[in-house]
Amino acid sequence: MEQNITYAFGPFRLDTATQLLCNEKSCVNLTPKVYRLLLYFLHHSGRLISHEELFDTVWDGRIVDDSALRLAVNSLRNVLRDERKSSQYISTV
């Protein structure tokens, strides 16, 4: 069982006990996939992560279309207000 941890980055805090992502103004309850994606990014920040690695870990090896990953990443970018062209948190290569 994972410990209750709060990750802080930029103006955000992710509380693993409640799975809420908060900033100074509000909190957002993330969907399970978006939560797992953000948590995986936080655990592996600063390095390139392949699609296959994300499918194996976040999607538990289930066979899904690339659009599932794009949708989850776009949802996370929206919550973080992280624009693709000038991203602060999620960069794609």
C-alpha cells in the first residue's frame, strides 16, 4: 500500500490520500487514468517516457489506441493549464 504523500510542483499539490490536485484557488478530482498518469510523470520527472512504457504501467498492459494516451495527456494539460507550445510540465517529443 502506498503511503499518503503530497507532491508539490509549481502552484499545484497532488495529495495521494484524496487523489485531489489543488492549486491556490481550487481542487480538482482527477479521473483514475489521469491521476495515474500524473503520478507516473511525477515519479519519473526529467526523463523521456515512451508510449509503450505508459501503456504498460498506466494502462496495466491493456491494448489501447494511441488516442487514449493523447486524450489522457490533453486532459492533464487542461487541468494544469499547460499549453503544448509553451509547456511547463508536460513536453512531448
